[in-house]
Amino acid sequence: MRQLAILGASGHGKVVADCAELCGWSSISFFDDAWPDKTSNGAWSIAGDSRSLLRRLSEFDGVLVAIGNNQIRSAKLQELVEGGARVPVLIHPSAVVSRYVEIGAGSVLFAGAVVNVDCHIGTGAIINTAASIDHDCRLGNAVHISPGARLAGGVRVGDRSWVGIGASVKQLVEIGADVTVGAGAAVISNIPDDCLAIGVPARIR
Ligand SMILES: CC(C)(COP(=O)(O)OP(=O)(O)OC[C@H]1O[C@@H](n2cnc3c(N)ncnc32)[C@H](O)[C@@H]1OP(=O)(O)O)[C@@H](O)C(=O)NCCC(=O)NCCS
């Protein structure tokens, strides 16, 4: 029996658990600091808080962090890796992923996601439902590409940046680190680090 622990008993966590079952993980336990007040997350039980997960790492064949906030997910993943966690990559069976792609530990690719040839995705990334990442894109660690967002070829997205639902990014555009791209934005020129870009075409706020 392959045992998976998921840190973060959120709605996103339920999607990770559901995807994990489809990927063959047979036993799934959540951990969340809302425990013991909260004891379940949808169909799955919460077994303890984040400190108890760190103590119990050796019991699990894999550990994932399902926290939507990119900064927090990145920090928690690093803590777990330093504690010796084994961290898998999760790819939904309906995702279409080129064999010529590199994906870092702890990244999750959900239903209908497409990742084309020669892309590089860092650790702890979320490639959400039906997001499309075209050829030669380079995504940093702990990025989140939201449902239905589309990156054209050769796009770069820096560490911990979030591309909102339904946003589109023109080919070869470079988005910095810690950026938020708003829902539905059309990004047609480079975006520097640590800012918010919204609208069509996207403007920095
Ligand atoms: C961009 C975003 C982060 C801003 O959130 P916020 O700081 O709470 O912003 P507010 O809702 O207070 O809106 C502030 C202003 O920005 C505008 N605005 C907000 N989001 C916008 C968007 N995506 N596109 C265009 N304008 C937007 C609002 O209309 C408002 O305008 P006003 O000042 O003229 O009234 C958020 O609206 C967004 O798009 N998040 C992405 C959601 C997403 O992708 N979810 C998927 C999760 S899997």
C-alpha cells in the first residue's frame, strides 16, 4: 500500500487527494494545523498537525504540500524536504505532458493540463485544471498556473508567481518572481518582480 501524506486540508488539498488516488496512491492522510478541531477534509481524514507530520515522515512513501499560497507552500515544502520527506510529482491521468519536460518534486498537474515539449517546471508548482503551457516555457519553484490559463511558447515565470484563472501570456514574455497576474489578464510584455498585473492588455498596479 502506497501511503501519501498531504499537508493542507483545503479545497485544493481535496483536488490533490483525488488526483493522487487516480495516480495509484492507496492510502491518503491529511495534516493541517486546524487539527484537532477539524478532523476530515471531504472523503479523507486529518491525522494530525504539521508538527506531527514532521515526526511521522518515515511512515509515508510520499508527502505533498497542498497550500494555495505560493510563499507558504514553498516554505513548508522546503521544511519537509530538509526533514527527509520523499516528495513525488503528481500528474493527473488526463493531463498531456511531453516526455521532454522536467518537473520538480512536489509539483502537481491537474486534469486536462497540457505541458508541451522542452518545458521546465520547478518544485512545488501547481499546474491547475486545463492550464496550457506551450513549448520551451520555464517556470520557477512554487508557481501556480490557475485553471484555464494559457502560456504561449518560451514564457518565463519566476519563483512563487501566480497566473490567475483564464489569463493568457504571449510568447517569450518574462514574468518576474512573486508576481500576481489577475484573472483573465492578457500579458503581452514583461512584468518585473513582486507586482500585480491586471487587465487586457495587462497593466501593473
Ligand atoms: C487580481 C486580484 C488578485 C486582485 O484581488 P484584490 O486585491 O482583492 O482586488 P479587488 O477585488 O479589491 O479589486 C481591486 C480593483 O481591481 C479590479 N480587479 C480585480 N481583479 C481584476 C482582474 N482580474 N482584472 C481586472 N480588474 C480587476 C477591481 O475591479 C477593482 O477595481 P477598482 O479599484 O476600479 O474598483 C484578483 O481579483 C484576481 O484576479 N485573482 C485571481 C483569482 C484566480 O485566479 N483564482 C483561481 C484560483 S485556482
